[in-house]
Amino acid sequence: MGPKYCVRFINSAPKPSDVLVAATSGTVRADSPPRHTSGQNRQVIRSRFGCEECRNRRVKCDEKFPVCLRCQRRGTFCHPKARPVGWRTEIPWLANPGLNPWKTRPNARLLQFWMEVTSNILTMSPDHNPLSFPLIPLLAESPSLLHAVQSVSAGYDVFFQQSSLDLCLRERGLALELLRKDLQEHTAGSPISPASVLSIFVLGISAPWIETSPHTYGQEHLVAGRIALKELLNNEKTRLDSITTFLLGWYLHWDMACSLVASVDGLLPLDPPELSLAFQYIHSSFHPIVGFSAGLFYVLSRLGHYCRQVYEHSQQRDEVLEIAFYQQLISWQPMCQEQDHVCMNDSFKYHGLITLGRVCGPVGMTSINKTKAPELIFKVQAEAQLREYTLKCLDAIFGVPLESACINYQAIPLLTAGSELTASDMATRERVIELFKALFSRNRLQVNIWAIELLEEIWVLRDLGIAMSWMELQTQKQWVLQFG
């Protein structure tokens, strides 16, 4: 018989949909509803999720997530307590691994925290998250993966603050050591394990999260992840496995997020035959990490690689390819009807158009006749076109509610569109900063704070008449902003 689960709901009766999602086996019980009393018997309701700033100031927090009203008024970063999902799964054998054959003893607190909270920053669908409870069988058999997720959980718990990362770094060190052993066994002839590839991904994605400065994007893990994924795709037993499909979408998003920040010498090309063919499998269906955006992210990954090449080697231009990018983006239509996902797709679409126009020039802008327009007029028209894309991008971003899981994906287009704002957009600039602060409160990643610093420098330059992309400025500063 499989492991037993006991699902309890937090401060409310269970919803039927929640039961179907969470309780595939075992017993379900609802917490007792709060008692309603009056007069002197009334219990004082204490804040359960008050933010750190309000607790330090000894003031009542309204617990608005991800940024409380007091922090909004103060203009400070909000450090709220993590919100668990609406249900919790109690797994007795987490506290007593002797009840189940774990290869290494898990840290019950960190692992439960990963299942209920931390893993949700990596998905568009917290209710159907393969990195949460469905991951338990792989964690039980793979010590490297177990320590990798416990490392991220320990870091997330303390907002990845350098002074509090001891446990995070210890867990990460164990994960790396065990992963090294797994890969040595693989080089000795055993097939690579999907759990080992997942360990590479978890450690690679989180590598920049524990850094003190924005100078790394986990290049070694990204390259290793790509090679390992290729092996899974070339193996008949793992090619169509659900884990391989999941890793494929994850890699696509990871590569897209790195394409504008990594040197062209640091990344492998995205379109070898085995990957191009495999991407077709996730193009038309929902994926927990890329949603319905696999096709769009594929275009943006290739565009990012190309724009980075143009920036580093300006003589290597391909106008036919640039026009193809423009046509693919301008004609892109979302494959779903949910408003959050539609807005997210639109924001990335305009992020691509802005990037193409700012880095490569207004190639493909059919509303502008370059051969007939004088250079000055042409430049003004091109800037007007970028302005239109910027406003549409921001409209789409601001259309995603803060409570939506899609908001975690908005940092890249927010930075791209925000960097185009002018001195006449002071209110919108403030709104962009507020949203980056809210993103930090949700996913706790320092990159959001670095993005604010970069934007403030870009705006100073823009107000002086110097327009450049955030990719150019961050490269000049020798920064690497990794939002993957």
C-alpha cells in the first residue's frame, strides 16, 4: 500500500475542488470553525501573517499580501510570512522516515515548507504543481534532489538574506556532493536519472538567489541541464516521460530568461533537431511552468540570443531573421482565454517587440517607410512605435492581479517596458517600482531590488537624452540579472 495522507484545511471548511486536488488517498478532516462569542468571552484575534516591518515597529499589520498597507505608505519592502496553500497534507513518515524507505532522513519542516509554499514560486499553477507533493517519490529515492529542495526552502524562509543562509548553504553543499556522485555513476555507464536532472535544474535556478551581487546566472548548471535533458530525449524509455516533458518546458523558460543576460559564448544554441522537435510536444498544451506560452517563449529565446549577438558583434546582422521575429511576435495570439494568462502573454509579446526595436532598430515596422522618410522623421516615428509597445506592455502587466501566480513571471517584461518610461511618466515609474517591491515580497529574490537600482540609473540617462536597453546598461555594469 502507498503512503497515507491526512489533509486538513486552514480556517475554513474544505472545498470539493480542493479535495479532488489534494486528497487522492487517505482521510480528510476540516478544522473546527471559529467560535463566535460576545462580551468579555470574545477572544482577541492576533495577527498570524503580520509582516516583519510591522512586528518590529509593534504596530498592527493588515496582512495584505504581498505588500501590507503600512509598507505601501512607508514605501518600504514588505517581508510577510509565507502563505501556505488552503490545505495542508500531514505526512506521518516525514517526521518518522522509518515508516518509509527514504535513502536519507528528510528535514520535515523544510520539506513541508517546500511542498506548501516554496515550490509555488516556480509554477503558474499552484493547485497542479508537479514540484510539490507529486515530487515525494523522487525525493525519497534521490538524496541530492532532497537536499537541493531543502536548500531552496531554507533560503526562501529567510528571504535569502546572507546573514541567515547557513542552513541553506549546508543543504546546498550536501546536494552538490551527492549530485557529483550521481553523475560519476552515470559516466561509469548507468543511464542518467531524471531525479539527477531535476537536481541540476533546482540547483542551477537557485544559484543566483544566494549571491551577494548580480554577477552569476548558474551558467554551469544551465549547460549541464541542457546536456542532461538531451540525454533524456535521446533515451527511448525517458523521451516521452512526464518528467522529461516537464523539464523541457522548464529549460525553455530558463533559457529564455538567460538569453539577454548571458554572453553568446556562454549559452548553447536553442534549436538543434532534438530540442526543436521536442518543443512541439508542449506547444499546444498547458505546462505548469510555461503555461500556454511555450511557442512564444521559444521565439523570445531565439530573439534574445540574436539580440545579444548583435550587441556583442554588431556587424553580424540578419535583416531577414529580424523581420521574421517581428512578424512572429506581432501576429502572436494567446492560446487560452483566462485573463491572467492572456495579459502575461501580451506582456511578453511586447517585451520582445521592444527589445527587437531598441537593440536592432525598427526593422520590420511596416507602418514606417524608411526609404521615403528623412532620417530625423524616421527616428521620431520609430520612437513613437516603441512608445506604443511600452504602454501596451505595461497595461498588460498591470492587468495581472498580485494574487495571481502569473505575476511571478512579470519581472522581465516589467523591466523592459519600465526602462522605456520618460520623465513625463513619473507616476507610472513609481507604479513600476511598487510592483517590483511587491514581486520581492512574493518571491523573495534579490534580483527584484537590483532591477529597481538598474531602472533608476536608466531613467537618469534617459532624462539626459540617452536611450538604451536594460541589457546594454547591465552589461556595461557587468551585472547579470537572472529572473528564471
